[in-house]
Amino acid sequence: MSENKAPKRPTGLKARKEARAWEADMELRTYRPDELLNPAQLLARFTEKAQELVDRMPDEIRPSSAEVTAVLRQAVLEAFRTREQYVARLVETDAASWMTVMPAKSLRRAIRAALVDSGVRVVESSDEEEHFVVVEGEGDGFEVVRPAYVDQATGKLILSGQLRRVFVPGKRAHGGTGTQEATATEEKP
């Protein structure tokens, strides 16, 4: 009897439930600071704490109060600039994802452009193996599972890429294209 039932057609109920659950989760995640970030207040707190530490130093190596304040002011301002740039990039990325009828390929391109503009080099070639870890597979060749991300300003690896080992057409499982080549490499000392 139940065999003759027609398959259920999508009604969107599942998608609506998932959307409501996501919205509820985002509401719980909403950042609500006890106090807003204020550079002047942060600087005052840092200066107070720094002055306590400086007062413990011997007189001959103790910096002046003005020097400490100047260094801290520069550090706080730089931290705020960095945060603003970071948040701006996140906002641009989110805004690109909300554009109407934006296909996934266009979204990926927009995100990639934001990364490049931010000084991130995306490594998609398995030739630069130092930026990757092998996560699975067998064979002599490699296939990129996930690209690697490198900070162009510092050269530091932000996120390592992932490679999958694959068999390369025309090569044997242990590295040669023929029996003679495999034997020749085994005979070397």
C-alpha cells in the first residue's frame, strides 16, 4: 500500500526550518560588548599598567613617561587600523555573497579578489609542495584538494593547502614508466 505513494515534492519546509535555526544561532552569536572599543580609554589603561611596570625598572634603563605613552599610542592606533581593515574585508566579502542571483563562481571570484587585494597569495599549484600537506590517496602525482594561503608581505603560511596523491597516467605505481627504469634506480647505491 505504501509502495504506491508518490514521492514527496519539496515544499521548502526543511529550508525554512534551517534558515530559522541559522538566524537563531546568529542572534546568540551577536557580539554585545560591555563597553565599546575606545582608543583613548584603552590607551589610558595601557599607560597606567605600563607606568606600573616601568616604575619597577632601575633608573638607568627606565624610559620616560612620554616615551612610553608615545609608543603605546602608536600601538593602539595601529591595532585599530588593522582591525578596521580586517572588518572592512569581511564586510566586503559578506556583501558580495548577498548580491542577488550571484552564482557560486562569481562569489568565489569576489572573495579571491578581496584576498589578493589584502595581500594574500593563493597557491593552487602542487608544484609548491612546501605549502601543502598530503591528506590522502596513492600514486606518484598530486591533486590540490584545498589551496594554500600565503601572506605576501611576510611570506608566512596562513593556511596550508591539502594535496591528494593520484596515479599519473603512463607512470607505474612506484615511480617509473617501465620496468627498466625501476630496476636501474633500485641498483644505485
